[in-house]
Amino acid sequence: MEDLVTHRVNAAMLPNLQGRNVCILGMAKEVSNDGKMFTLTTSDGKDVRVQMQEPLNEYVSGLTEVHGQVGNRNTIQCQNYIVFPEEVSQNFSMDLYNSAVELMARAPQHYQQGVQQ
């Protein structure tokens, strides 16, 4: 049942979730030349490597949400990603979002993070 749960996280939480599905939000930057990897500066200010299953067919930058599986050493194997429009990025408070992620982690019994069957 655990594989149905997607944890909303920041970079500091990744070491405890290796092999698990996560949702992580941050600012995308530094797309590799082959389009198979980019860097995400997460809500807690740390950089995470996002590895793609297939090369990107678009340039990724700005506020981006990544869904994937935690690998090792701050790496996520991307299953899906969403790039938000620039106007959303400009008005988004990364600090408030990070506070919400940390609150959900401290009180998981109050926040559903997946499908219960």
C-alpha cells in the first residue's frame, strides 16, 4: 500500500525516503544539454538533481513541481513534472510553502498524503 502514498517534501526530508514516491516543489534551473537532467532549488533552499526517464522536449525553468521516486544523494527519478506559469511563480511564497510542508511532516496524522484502500 505504501507505493500509493506520495509524500510532499523538501530536500532535507529526502534521505529518509529513499525508494519512495514524493512530490517536491522548487525553482528549476540548469537543464543538462541532453535534456535528461535538471536542478531544482527546493523550498528549503537546497539543490536536488531531477533525472528524466526521457529527454525533455521543452525548456524547464521557474516554479516546478516534480513527482518521482527518491534515488540516492538528493536525486529524484522524475515520473511527472508541472511547470507553473511565470505569473504564478512571481506571486508564490516559497517560505510559506516550506512551512506547510514541514507542518505536514510533523503532524502526518492530520494530512492525507495518498490513497488509502
